[in-house]
Amino acid sequence: MNFRGWWGDAVHPRTDPIKARLAAIMARRRHGVAALERRSPWLAERLSFYHAWRANPRAIGAILPSGRALGAAMVREIDPAAGPVLELGPGTGAFTRALLARGVSPGQLVLVERDPYLATRLRRDFPDIAVFDIDAADLQRYVLFPREPAAAAVCGLPLLNLPLRTRLRILRATFTQLRNDGACYLFTYGVRCPVPQRLLERLGLRARKIEVVFANVPPARVWKLTRRMTPCGRTREL
Ligand SMILES: C[S@@+](CC[C@H](N)C(=O)[O-])C[C@H]1O[C@@H](n2cnc3c(N)ncnc32)[C@H](O)[C@@H]1O
């Protein structure tokens, strides 16, 4: 049952006591969440993440947002002057904050977050950044960078939870948003790259592990995907 639509309703306690009671409970909860956001943004972020995970564990893929060390590792190689940056699956914005700290300007960032609750939170926390609440697997249908292709992509999607076909669609679409020498950074809690070799070959990509981050719960590995160059220096069509 969705209680959110009830906020605007005129609920009279005498004619509709149950609805009025529920509306009062929700009002208190909303007030409590706002107070928590003010008092402890750190805890509020974790609770929001947990709330999203409970609603859809497979799509979120983790019960905690990434830590600062992983965020820094994900963006370390990104040159803020190189061009726009695409972020997939920003969640509560752990990598978004790292990108801003790296010097990427809000106007150069595009976030793609499918979860409407998290997308609303991102719009509130980063009002100057474009947030698309769309499925990353449908990226091919959108022109996210009308002026110039992105120089880099940061992927926070739980790729291992997605079928190979979906991973293929997401990566193909991501690389069509990137310029030829663009790179996509992703992380995994596993040992291997979350994009298997046969998928990389099919897409004409190569993967390189660039960092192991132990100061994250759980520890994570950062991978960098780039287009494979042909012997004459060209990239293959995806
Ligand atoms: C593991 S969380 C990572 C969040 C954040 N990047 C971090 O590291 O803390 C994965 C995020 O990807 C989003 N997501 C999952 N599947 C998606 C899809 N197909 N399209 C867009 N976002 C998706 C989830 O809603 C969630 O916010």
C-alpha cells in the first residue's frame, strides 16, 4: 500500500479514523526523517540506502553505500578538464561526491539512477546535476550528451546481479555515449572482472584492474574498461 499519496488528502478523524491515524503516523515519520537528515546526514544516507535495498535487493546489490576510499579510487584517473562524465547507478551519491571533489563541475555530470526514491534524493542533494531516472539498459535510446560525448563513465551498477544480455546492452550503450578514448570505471566485490572475457571480446573492449580498495566494506576492486584499438589505431564499431 502506498501511503505517500495521502499527504494531501483531507482526512477527518471522525469520518475516516483509520486513514487519519495512518496519515498521522506517516507525518510523524516524515518529520523524523527530516530531523535525522539535519542531525546526522551520514546515518540518514545509510538508512535511505538500506530502505532502497529492502525494496529491491537485487537491483541495489549492497547494503551499504561505497566508502570514501572506493569513491576516490573510482575517480582517480578522471581528468575533470577532459569532458563530461556519465555516472550509472549513483545510489545515494558516494561516487558523485568523489567526482565533485575531483573537480568535475556539476554541469558536466549526468547521473542515471533507475530507483525513483534514490533519484529524488539525488535531485535534492545535487540540484545542479542532471539526473535521469531511467534504466541503464535503455541508455541507447537517449542523447545524454548533445554537445560532446562523455570522456568517462563511472559505473556503480551491481553488474554481477544482471543477466549477461543486460550487461551487454548496458556496456554497449555506455560506450556509445563515450568518445573513442573514453574509459568506463567499475567496481566489484569479487576477484574477477564483472564483465566476462567473451563479453569484452564481443564488444571490442579490454579490462584492466587498476586498484584494490581494502578500506571499504566489503573490500572492492576497481576495473577500467576501454575500447580495443585495431592494429591501424582504429576502434571497432560496437
Ligand atoms: C550497489 S548500488 C551503488 C550505489 C553507489 N554507486 C555506491 O557505490 O554507493 C547500485 C545502484 O544502481 C542502481 N541500479 C541498479 N540497476 C540499475 C539500472 N538498470 N539502471 C539504473 N540504475 C540501476 C540501483 O538503484 C542502485 O542505486
